[in-house]
Amino acid sequence: MTANAIATLLPKWVKTSKYVEISGFSSEALKKKRLSGIWIEGVHWKTGPDKNVYYNWREIDGWVENGYKQAANGH
């Protein structure tokens, strides 16, 4: 399966364990980016109704491509 096919199958929001698996970020790195405000709540991450943290991998990919400029613009 190609990377594009896998991306098409993934939901927009994924739990921490899945994002660690697909991104290579450690759970500690994710938490640091969340708590330090590098990633914006509601854009890059959010707490679901089940109290789990979810990551929007599409927005984080954009952050990787565009850097802090994207986060500073609020999207």
C-alpha cells in the first residue's frame, strides 16, 4: 500500500498511540508541543469527549512543512 493510500484511509483525528506510530514523534515530544503551545488546541490537537488526546495529522504535516509561521497565523 502506498503512503497516499494509507493517508486516505486515516481519519483526520487520531489518538496519541496511532500518531506516535505513523509520525515517529515520541509521546513525550507530542505532549511537550501541546503543553508549550507550539501546537494549537483545536487545530493540531484536542481532547475528545472520551478524555483522550487526539492529533490532527493533516494540520501537523502542514506545520512540519511551514514551521512556526503556520502556528503563529493560527492555522
